[in-house]
Amino acid sequence: MCASAGNLGQALAWSGRGRGPDVTVVASRAAPAAKLDRIRVLGARLELVDAVPPFDAVLIALGGGALATGVGHVVKACAPEVEVICVQPLGAPAMTRSWHQRRVVTTESTDTIADGVAGRRPIPAVLDDLLLVADDAVLVEEASPRP
């Protein structure tokens, strides 16, 4: 599930085709009709909304922590009750381990296709900031079951 004005929704719909997971895209009724039509053609379920519905949690990709910290601060400033959950690949666990241990934990190597979140040495100041806004940090496997 994602919220999108079109581009991300199309990408997820295309990615989900033939792989098994159901994809739901929540989009504004004001989004470009061509993008909404493409999401439907690619097989995703499309939910059109007039305003942002309330939500309980936000999942944020976690690498070095700067993006997650920035998004977390905005979420907490706008909706302090919303849970901020950071998600990191199991093969690149340095920041998640650091978040759980409340101190910098480094790793010797990474094993992930997601090179943008493959940090090995968290920056102490970034970890300190992340600890202020993240409610949880979890590690996830990258492998997908093949049909």
C-alpha cells in the first residue's frame, strides 16, 4: 500500500504484477487522470480520496538515518500520535542495531541489494536525533517468494 500522486503508484503496481502481493494505491481525486488510469491498467487497486485520511504509522527506509530523522521530525511535529517505524535490510543492520542499543554499533560489511541504505558506521549525532523521533526500528528480509 502506498500514497501517491501517480509515479510511485505506477511503479508499485508494475512491480507487484505477477509476483503475488496485492498492491493498493491511495491517490487524490485531483491526481492526473492518465496516471490513475495507468495504475488501474497495471493491476493495482486504486482508492481515491478527497483529503488525507488519518493513519497510525509511517514506515521509513533506514540507512544512515538522515532521511528517516527528517521525515520523523515532520511526522511528529504534524501528528505526534503517529508511530514512526524505521525499516532496514537485514543485510545492512548497523543503524537498527544502534537504535536498539542506544549507542553506535558498526558492522564490517553489508549484504543488500539496497545500496542506498547499506551504511556500516552510523554517525553519533544522527543516531541521537533518530532516537528522538523513531518509535521502532526493524530489520526485514529482501527475498521475495517466487510464484
